[in-house]
Amino acid sequence: MELTLLGTGAPDGLPRPGCPCACCAVATGGEARAATALLVDGALLLDLTPGPAFAAARAGRSIAGVRQVLLSHPHDGPALELPAGLPAPVRVPDGRELSVISGHRVRALAVDAPGTGYEVTSPDGERLLYLPPGAAPAGLGTVPGPYDMVLLDVLDRPDALARLREAGAAGPTTDVIAVHLDHDVPPGRELHRRLAAAGARAVPDGTTLVVGDYHEVPDLPRRTLVLGGARSGKSVEAERRLESFPEVLYVATGGTREGDREWAARVALHRERRPGSWRTAETCDLVPLLTEEGPPLLVDCLALWLTDAMDSVGAWDDATWADGGRDALAARTADLVAAVRATRRVVVLVSNEVGSGVVPATSSGRRFRDELGRLNAAVAEECEHVLLVVAGQALPLRGGAGCG
């Protein structure tokens, strides 16, 4: 089954007409995208893009053989352009199936936003799923196995991909293509980095893909360390790396602070950002979690873990530090680093970068700074991907260019 993407952008396209934002300003050339539309084997057209005949011609394709035009979502704004000779576009009621004269079978799937998802099966049995913008499946029912290809709004609805993975509709070999791309994320490197972190990719308008052919999916690292200063956006970046996966265990090492309203507000803000399917554990006992099997872990953060560890060995007192405290902390750190090295779980760890600021005025403050620097370096050595977040921008320090 051949799939030509006549457009890959949001309904208003990218850049949006008249939009002065920075993302639209740099969405030029190959990063400019028309409204998403899919041409399947030259016979089935899913959604319409401006100038579909010209878009197909630019891709070396023709829409003259199209036998069915299906719409996935309400098309607001200017009237749709339908070239002469094409059948009138329709939307299939949820749950209904239809057979195209070309031999393709189409099943309409309910979604949680205005529109309809379409499952397309080729005469040879390849299966793809296409979801409308801003939508996730409302119910998949029994899934016979992973789709060969899934096309959806990955960046706006990462939870949709999480639902597909949870239901077994998207697996390790599923080619996940991001469509309906809007101006919420800068194009180019940042766009592809964020998609790769979700196990997805984007292609330029006019690209033809062969559904079912092997394609190397983006490498999803087992271990990622996200560093950053205060309010740098490091926690948001860490959460973003797992938001398209179900059953994440969020490990909060800060615990609760009785009577501290500011801390309570920060904790509440973090909880509100997390997907509802995530669970939370408040603990600094990380080694058992890293050792056992289970869903992905998000550990936020190692700086608070270190604070607890230094408390437990009396590291803040100079005499205790010299009389065994240093060795006790080194042993606890070594155990944690070994557990990170040996873990079979997907884990994203967050830590503070404190070595670039003002030198602490006290010996205990300098001790914490030094030990956190050593801990960060040791953990980073065991991680496939390491990122530094500055002003909300993630800079890859280790790992693939796409994933960071």
C-alpha cells in the first residue's frame, strides 16, 4: 500500500496565513506544510488540501483514479476545492465499514473530538490508522494487532499515541507519522527531536511511503538524564519525553513539607501537568524501583535524592563528613549509579545543574554543589541520552541528533 502525503500540516496550514509568530516565520521551504491530506494507492483520498491536483502532481502522482474521498473532520473556513471528476466527499458514520472499488476496506472509528478516524486495510492486508486533528480514539474495541502505520496529531495529543500503545494498536514496529503539524513547536531540529522522543517522525509534504515496509523507527533510549537550572523547564521536558506512553510511574523524591504552602503549590502544579494514567510514588528509595520490572519511571529529581542521602549520613557536619560520612555517601551514590546502569526499565531522571552559579558561602553548600556535580556526571555516563535545558530549550549533550 502506497501512501502519498499531499499535506502534513494543521487545517490552516503552516505557516498560518497572517500569523506573526516565530514558528510561522521560520516555517519555510521544506518546513512549510499544507493541510493534511492522504492519497492511498491513487484510489482513496483522505481529507482535502488546497489544490489537491497540483499537490499530487508535485509529488509525481495523479488523483484522476480516486474512487472515494473521505473527510475526517469538519472543514471550517473557505469552501473546499474539489477538482472536477472526483466523487463527492463524505464522512463515514462511526463503526461503519465500506469497501472501495479498488479493493481497500475502510472502517470508521469514533474519536473524542469532532471528526472520525479511519482504519484502512489494503487488498494485501497492510493496515493503517489515520486520526483527525486534535483527536484520540474514543474506543478501539478488539485490536487484531499493531497497525503497520499510524498517522495522528502526535504533538497536540500525545495521549492518543499512549492509548494506541496501551491497546496494542501501536507496537515497536509501527511507523508513527506526525500529521496536522501546527505552529506550537518550532520546525526543523526541535520538531524532529520532540517527535523522536515519542517514537514518531515527520516527513515533508509530497512524500510517498510504503505501508508495511520496514522503516527504522526513532531510537527510544532506556535511560535519559535531563539537567537544568531553576525554572529552566527541565521537568516539563522530562514529562514530555514520556507523555505518549501509558502507565508511567512518577517518582517524586521531594516528599511532602508540612506547612510549606509554596512547596504544596509546586507539587500541585506538577500533578496537574501529568496525564491521568500516570501513578505517583513519593520516595527516595530508588534502587529497588530501578531493579524491578515495570512501566517507565520519571524520577524528579536527583538533587532532592542527594539532599536526603546527605541527611542520612550526616554530611552537613564537617566532623561527621570527615569521620565516615564521605564514604557512606559515596557508597549510596555508587549503588544508585549501578542500578541506573543495570535497569531494564525506561527511565528519565531529572537533576539540577548548580555548578555554574555563585559559589556557595558555606562549606556545606559547597559540599552539596560538588557532590551533585559528581552524581550528575556519574549518572550521565550511564545514560544513552543527556540533555541540558536552558530557558526552556533542550540542548542535546549526548545521544542522537534527532532524539537529543
